[in-house]
Amino acid sequence: MELMFKDGLLKGKRILVTGGGTGLGEVMAEAYAQLGAAVYICGRRASVLEETAKRIADATGSSVQGIACDIRVAEAVEDMVAQIWSDGGALTGLVNNAAGNFISRTKDLSPRGFNAIADIVFRGSFYVTLACGKRWIESGDKASVVSILTTWIWNGGPFTVPSAMSKAGLNIMTKSLATEWGPHGIRLNAIAPGPFPTKGAWERLSPQSASRGESGGNIPMGRVGDMPELANLAVFLMADGCDYLTGQTIAIDGAMHLASGGNFASLSKLSDADWERIRGEIRSANEKDKAQRAV
Ligand code: HXC
Ligand code: NAP
């Protein structure tokens, strides 16, 4: 990957990327490994993690380990983090990237549907942050946490309400803990990406090409994001040299949310039949992924 940083920038760093087996997590994991960090990736699909870890390790020569872990389960998170610490010492960085999402009219959601997203994003990200944070505080190690949010933390996420509520919670976690854990040398920042096309997101937010300008129509910069652009920002926040930067959420969206909201407001025009079709499409994507889960 073409990055803006010098080789070896992250030598000695040890970074966990949740949901690092696919999509944006995979891109960030590769960038960290390329710059010399030892990287851990987790997710629920062991085969996906194994394949990604091998691909990145082969491409970069760095240590990349996949650990199957469902971050919705606090005990499983504790086991994973203990395993990482005993593998080679404290992490220096954590990326809260794992997430679930699908578009739906809010009136069509069941409590289980809400929890399917909130348990991953809101609760799961907190469990991982807590398991790492208490160890850093205990040992006095400095660390950087980066959470991957969305721009709808600022203006709301119609048709993605469980995600918007959960990501907004992580935004305030970032600010709260930047203050509470600042005295321990622990920084927390967040990235709010605009559209960076990935299989996982696009399968579940399918009418996006029509509504959010996949081709760049309603993005002032006229295009969607390039993966190395996101990777550069994610590296910057993990590197030494920005130790005074904490508690910030940085949008990287070509000014989309400023110009046109950057959310799914335009889906108000969809009919009942459209929603029926969309739900079916999302369900079949979910079923395919589920079949690969070990946990
Ligand atoms: C309404 C739905 C639904 C839909 C699922 N549910 N899909 N409700 N509309 N389209 C409901 C189900 O009916 C069920 O409730 C409940 O949710 C749980 O469904 P499961 O299939 O059992 O869920 P689970 O196995 O826990 O899977 C979680 C998931 C799935 C979130 C639903 O999509 C997943 O694992 N996703 C991970 C990957 C992912 O989402 N990536 C995209 C991230 S993109 P009932 O009551 O019927 O039992 C992102 C932001 C991108 O976060 C921003 C772009 C700009
Ligand atoms: P993705 O490829 O579907 O990534 C989501 C990852 O999270 C998957 O690897 C998934 O792996 C993992 N995951 C889900 N539930 C988990 C659980 N319970 N425990 C552990 N891991 C879990 O989608 P993406 O587009 O790359 O999204 C990555 C992040 O970017 C998300 O936080 C998303 O909200 C954010 N984002 C993306 C965009 C975009 O345009 N793509 C825009 C804004 C924000 P398993 O299914 O194997 O568990």
C-alpha cells in the first residue's frame, strides 16, 4: 500500500484491530504491519482471520495474528486481551473498528434487531477498551485508542438508528476517557469516515449508491475515499509525535456530511416493497457470513 510515512515508523508498536479480518480494519492492520508494528486482528470468523493474517504477514514480514473472539462477550474479550498480553507484553494501540449495521426503518426493528448492533458497537467496543485500559493503567504503559465512528454522530442517522446511537456513545466515550485516562498517558481519538466502499458495509446498506453518492455525486470532492487515505490517518494517530492530540473525532469524508448530511435521509422516498426487498438482500448477506462463524 502507498503510505505517506517512512518505513519502520511503527517498529516496536503492538496494535489490536477489532474486525481486522475484512474491510477498513484489514486496510488499517496492513498499514500498521507495513510500517513495522506487530498486529493482532479479531473477529468471529476464524477462517477469514487466518487468511487475512497470513496475507498481511506474507506481504509485510511483520507478525500478524488472528484471534477468533466475539466482542459482544465480555469474558471472551478478557481471554483475548490476556492472551495478547502474555504473548509479547502490553499493546501500545487499540483500534475499535468491529461493527454491525444494516439499514432499516426504525419502526420495523425488534429489540433483538437493535441489540444485534448495539451489542457489537456500543457494548463490545467498551469491553475491549476497558480490558486494555485497566491493564495500561495498572502497568503505567502509554497507549493510543482509535475508534472508527461515522459522521452521523453529529447530525443523526435516519434508517441506521441503532448504529447512530451506538457510535454517538463511542464518541462520548472517546472524550470522557481522554480526560479520565489522560493522566495515565492514554490517548483516545476517533475517525469518522465517509463512504469507503467495502463488501461488509455495502451489502447491508445496499441502496447507498443511489442515496449517498457512491459515484461521488453528492460529495464535494467528487469521489469516495481511497483506502490509503484512511490508513494514513489511522497510522498518524498511532505514531509517536502526536502525544498531545487526544479526545478528538476527525471526519474523513470529502466534506460530504457538511454538504449533504452524509446519512440515509433520502431513503424516506422508499416504498414498503423496496424495504421488503432490501431486508431480503441483507438477510442473505448475513446468512452467508454467519455460516463462517465459529462462535
Ligand atoms: C430489520 C433485521 C435486519 C434487517 C437483521 N435484523 N437484519 N431487522 N431489518 N435488515 C434483525 C433480525 O430480524 C433479528 O431480530 C436481529 O436483527 C438479529 O439478527 P441476526 O441475523 O441473528 O443477527 P446477528 O447474527 O447477531 O448479526 C448481526 C448483524 C449482522 C449486525 C445483523 O449484519 C452482522 O453480523 N454484521 C457484521 C458486519 C457488518 O454489519 N458490517 C457493516 C459495518 S458498516 P428478530 O427479532 O427478528 O430475531 C457500518 C457503517 C458504515 O457500520 C457506514 C457507511 C457510510
Ligand atoms: P466490515 O468489513 O463488515 O467490517 C466489520 C468487521 O467487524 C468484520 O470484520 C466483522 O467480522 C467484525 N465484527 C462484527 N461483529 C463482531 C463481533 N461481535 N466480534 C468481533 N468482530 C466483529 O465493514 P467495514 O465497512 O470495513 O466497517 C469497518 C468499520 O468502519 C465499522 O466500524 C464501520 O462502522 C466503519 N465505517 C465504515 C464506512 C465505510 O464506508 N465502509 C464508513 C463509516 C464507518 P466477523 O463478522 O467475522 O465477526
